[in-house]
Amino acid sequence: MTSTLVTPGQRIGSAQEFKAGPGTYTRGNFIHASLFGQKTLEQPQASEGQLPTLSIVREKQRWAVPQVDSVITGKVIRITTKEAVVSIMVVDVRATEKDKVKICDSFRPGDIIRAEVVCIGDARSYYLSTAKNELGVIYAQSVAGEAMMPISWQKMQCPKTKAIELRKCAKPF
């Protein structure tokens, strides 16, 4: 068994070569981490035809509290014209032209995003930013229920219907 430290959304292997285990998800032909932790590779028990399993294991099973400058992954719960609620509030989505940003063109409810904590609000909220290129939407579903693929930094496309939707896409790392 081997291990490497990974972050949510990080591509960790090919779905043709490995089986997705706990703490991972499959998107297209690739397996991605859904947790921050150690990537583990477990070889199958001497049975032919089985693929090795990729899993993510946390060192300590406890809730992590985000601090300023922490990079988080969250799910967009709802949006308004000025903000996206990710169980915390997203403030700016670009480093420049903040007043021209339309939140509905950057995020949709149900999107999985990567963001940075800018500051801590009251006891139940954090202010987030997706202004850096590597921050933004890392997973979105189309109306047809398909996982959308980024085609530019601000557009995603449904592989089934070819419909294009606006999103502030995170640059892959």
C-alpha cells in the first residue's frame, strides 16, 4: 500500500486502471479526491481481473475549522444577485472588475467549488473568494444530469446535450 497527500478535486488516477474507493469520485475517465488526506492504493487479493482501489484516508477523523487563507471545497446551496451561499458566503469571484460580476454567471446551486477563506464572519459564516485562477467551480451537473466539462475559464458544456452554461471554472492542478 502506497500513500500521497491530496486535496479535494485533485485528479488521482485513471478509471480504466483503478477502482474508486472511499473519499473519491469518478468524473469522466478519471478518479478525483473528494477529501483532503492520504491517497492510498490497495492491491486486490490474488484474484485476477480486479483493479487496485484508490481511496482517501484522513489522518484524524474530525471536523476541520477553516482559517483565513485556507482553501476549501464547498457546495453552492443557493444564489442571489450579489452572493452565493456555500453554507458560508462567497464575496468576490474575480481579482478585478468585482462590481461587474454576475454571481448567477459564475455559480449555480449544486455546484462543487474550491475557494479561499478571506475572513471569518459571525459564528456561522466565512467569507470566501474564488478570485485566483485555481479557484472556482470544480464540478457541476447539467440539466440533463450529466457531469459538465470545462471548455474555458468561464464556460462548461454538457457532454450529452452539448449545452453550454456559464461558470467561473477552477483551473485544474
